[in-house]
Amino acid sequence: MLGVALIALLTAEAIYLWPTLNESWRALTEIHWGWLAAALVAQVVSLAGFGAVQQRLLRAGTVVISQLESLSVIFASTAMAVTLPAGQVFSTAFTYKQTRRWGATPVVASWQIAISGVIAAGSLALLGGVGAIAVGTKVSPVTLLLTGGAAVALFFLLRYIAQNPESLETIGIKALARYNRLRGNPEDTGALRWQAILDQLDSVELGRRDSLVTFGWSAVHRGADVACLGFACWAVGADPSFAGLLIAFAAAKAVGSIPLAPGGLGFVDGALIATLTAAGATAPQALAAVFVYRIASYIMVAVVGWIVFLVLFRNNQTDEVDMDLEFEQHKQAMPRRRPAPEPEGRRPAPEPEGRRPAPEPEGRRPAPEPEGRRPAPEPDGRHPSPEPEH
């Protein structure tokens, strides 16, 4: 009964939307192939920009990889994110494993993923704010300033922590001591592990120039993705306003970040159609433009990404033990920037005064005297008396 009702609902919607679908199909049959090719190229440039962000952040953590290696992981992880249920989880785990294989420490790998997300969120909020102001929407300057300022402040906070891990040392030791007292453990429990984390974080050196380059590549990533959407509109004859295009892009990405369906199927498309129509495109043009945009940003990325995964990474999944071994070899090959201080409460006890040396182990025989050694002479020149004869 439910199936019959669902079929009836879909049939009614198809009849109601047939004029729009028919016009959209006509727009697709008259597609401008040059703009379609431009949309595909723009999407590749967008992913390459995000790959450059990842490459620069890993280089700050003393992990040197090529742009092609970074781009291959971006393609494969993005394919997982847009096609699998809970794809963001699989995508993040895959990226973490690959960065560990390249020699990143667990802390550096996690730091790179976190700061990439912060930069991406900040750039998206900036695009949405610029679009809202350009379209004439009353956006509170305080709200925009707080949103952008929070993203920038979080980025520089993570950068400061990475450059000055010793600032967390005392805080961490005190927190561990308090926690251990509550649990009844020795106060120095976990101190060595905390010091190991700080040592890993100590390898990150993200200077001002690297920060600017990272933000620049992030702008390329977002700007090329917006251009991809614009080229998709032009390919079907739509001409939305620039401000409306920015709002449509930001709204679609915000909806797509909610794990409702793989790749935001249905939800992202609905948000794009509604906002592009409000930006000046007709409903059939908006529907056709979204279809072209999804070809570039969804179908092409998914197909290429899974091919890259099957060719490069299918037989290249390393166990955690092997990654730890590779990390230790990488750590031994690199000089330490600073010696790790002894954690509090773990200093060796001083040797007590008057401590006697440890006794000789039982059964140990004295060294034999060398052959031919004469006995020492008697004092005062006296020689031993001869034995009496019988």
C-alpha cells in the first residue's frame, strides 16, 4: 500500500513538474560545451587548491610530499565523502592514514586535518558574508566580524600552539596531576605520554609566509569551486547575479555539510535551485545548471576519485603498527629541535652518603696469579728456614 502511494506521489510530481523538466531538458540539449569543459577544469583546479593547502600544512610539520600525491589523496577522500553513507568519517580516516604513511606523527596528522577544516569553514563564511552584503541583505557587521574573526583567531591559536608547545606543558602536567589524584594514581602517570605529544607538535613550524600561502591556496580552492558553478549556469544559458551566485554556493555547501545523504543528494540540489532562481535564473535554467554542476562536482569527482583509490591505495592500507615503525624511523632520521625536559616527579633519587659498594657475586673466583711469580721476600732480609732432615 505504501509503495502504491509513493508511486502515485512521484507520478503526480512528474506531471506537475513536466513543463519545467521539459524546458530543462531543452536547455541541456542546447548546452554550450565550452562552458561545460570550463566547469570541469575549474573543479579540478579547486581540488588542486585544497591539495596545495594540505601539502603546505604537512610541510610545516616536516612532511614533504609532492602536489600530485596530495591531489590523489584529495580526489580519493572526496569520492568517499560524496558517495558513502557517513562519508565524512571514512574520508577523514583515509586522509589520516595516508598522512601517517607519509611520515606524519599522529599529532601532526590530526593537526593538519583540523586546521584544514578551520580554513575551509572560515573561507566559506567569508564568501557567504560577501554575497549577503553585495545582494543588499542587512547583515549585522558585528555578526560578520565575529564569524570571520572567530575562524581567524582559531587558526592563529592552533598556529601558536604548534609553534610553542611548551606553553601547554605546565598546564598539561598540572591537569594530569589533579586527575591522577582523583583516580588514586601516581601523580606522574601519563606525563611521558603528554611529553611525547608535545614533542610531536614541536616539529610544526608554520611561519607567517606559510600562513599567507595557505590562505592563498584556500582562496583558489573556494574561488574555483564558485567559478565551476558559474560556468555551469552559463553552459545552459542562465545568468544569475554574482552576489546571488555566492549566496547559492555558500548555502549549498552549508547544507551539504549536514550528513543527511551521501553528497547531500536532494538537499544540496534543492538549495541550489531555490537560490539560483532567486538570483535571476529561471526554474528550468536553475535545474539544468544544477545538473551540469553536479556532473562536474559530484559525478566526475566520484568516478576519478574511486579510480585513483583502486589504482593507488587499494593495496596500500598500512596497519597502525607498521605506521608506528615508519614514524620511529622518520623520527630517528630527524634532529631534535630541543631536548625533552624531565617530567616533574620523575627525577632520579640522589645516592645516599656512605653507601657501600655492592658485594661480589657468589661463586666469583679471584684472578689466578701469573706463572713464574716469586713470593714476596720476608721482612728484614730474612729467608725462610729450610726444613729439618730426618
